[in-house]
Amino acid sequence: GTFDGVHIGHQEIVRGLAAGARADGAPAIVVTFHPHPAAVIRQQGGPHLLTMPDERAEYLHDAGADVVITQPFDAQIAGTNAEDFLKLLKKQLGFRHLWVGYDFALGHKRGGDIHRLHELTEQLNYQLQVVPAVHLNGQIVSSSRIRGMLREGQVANAAQALGRWYKISGEVVVGDRRGHTLGFPTANLSLPAEKFIPQSGVYACLAHWNGMQRPAAVNIGLRPTFDGSSATTQIEAHILDFEGDLYGHQLSLYFVDRLRDEKGFPSTQALIEQIQQDIDQTRRLVKIFQPAG
């Protein structure tokens, strides 16, 4: 499957897969796809991703997978029917057990639904294990639902569904240095175009880079271009208790909670006072271990 986000429902599948594999003396192999199949099938862009391929592989390994195969998804794969695709998997991997989620389907026009996968078990000599939906607060956990939470800035709820804080990672690039003039320097992130960005606003985050971690007050906002014709999303992180140059470094931000909406201020002093409140609130929310001394 796509396994975007590797949320608690996906983790349930992989844990079962791994336990079964260990009992059978076989490796637990997860096959996933990139780009998102919807982007290829619709030919007009798929959903923005909760996890990039390397992140997804890391989380799948953490859940118990021994091997993660990221299969490039293209028009040829999209046009392959379920039986032929499974025959290819059988030839390449020799699988004996197939674990899938309750709503899974593969192959051309999703022809390989659960019913069809059951039909093929004797012909292709495998056992099928269908994992039921995982619920949270009375609702089924899904990647699309988590995107909806993040779209509304509900990062704490998204963290429950993901089983961890939502993370974005990118290179620190030169910004307009407006934070420096206010006394609150920020690291500006450049992200992959496919990555899902939470709703605009101010967030309490944990920043991580080069083995270091610090709380960070993060602003996500839209900045108009010079001609005013469009806007780009800017991600600016003020890292607490840190002074230094991070340009060119990879920085990860883990979203703990949303503090407030973006808003205008009547004066520079009012903005500075609000930023200080954001910093104080971030410090209370983000608890990290720091060795003595």
C-alpha cells in the first residue's frame, strides 16, 4: 500500500505482519509506492504527502518491517491488473502470507479488492490476512483524515492518529531577516513541494538538527510575491536557547501544539510582546531532556 503517514492503523498492519513473519521464520517485507498512485492515475497531482519516501521507510522499519521496498509507481504499474501484479510479486519475493488493510485494493481500476484477493489465494498459493480498521475517538484513522486535521491546525489530534508528532524537514535558507531586526532570529525552511504543510499559524515545536534539539516557536504564513500576484508559504522557526548559523543545514520540526492564528499588530512593540508570549508558551509545552551541565 501507500502507507502515507504510517499512522496507527498502518502500524497495526506492520506489527501483525512482523509477528507472523517471526513465527514463520520469514522476513517481514513491506511494499510501498512513490509517487502517490493518485498523482499518476489522476494526472493532475495527488495529495500532498504526510511522509516522504525516506521518512516512510524509517517509520515502517520502526513498526517492525525487516525490508521496505519503495516501488516507483508509473502508468505501466497503474495499468497492471491485480492478478498480474501479484504474480510479479510472487516471482520476485516468493511471499506466502499477504497482509492488507480492510479497505485495500490493488491493480488496474482497483480490481484487486479484498474479495478478489481471497479468490486468488489458491491459484497463487498464499494466505490472506485482512486487518480491520483502527478507530480513534470513534472515527476510523486514515491518511486523508490526518491531512484534514493538519489542514485545520489540529496538530495535537494528528499526533494521536500518527502515534508521534507530525514532522516536516528541510534545508535552512536565507529569509528576509525580519526576525533578526525584532531580536528573534528565525531559521527559514525550504520543503519538498510534495510535503503537506499544516494550516497557517504559530506553533510550539521541537527543532532537531545535527543531533541537537531545542524547543522552537514556529510561524507558518503566506507571504505575497513582490508583484502581489501569488503567495508562498513561509516557515520560520525561532529556536529557543540557541545562537548560531544554520544556513544549509537540514532542520526537522516536530509539531507539539498550535498556539494561535496569524494576525496583524498595531505596533512593533505589540508584535514583540506577542512573540515573547509565544516563546513562553512554547517553553511550557515542549518538554525535552537536557543533560545536566
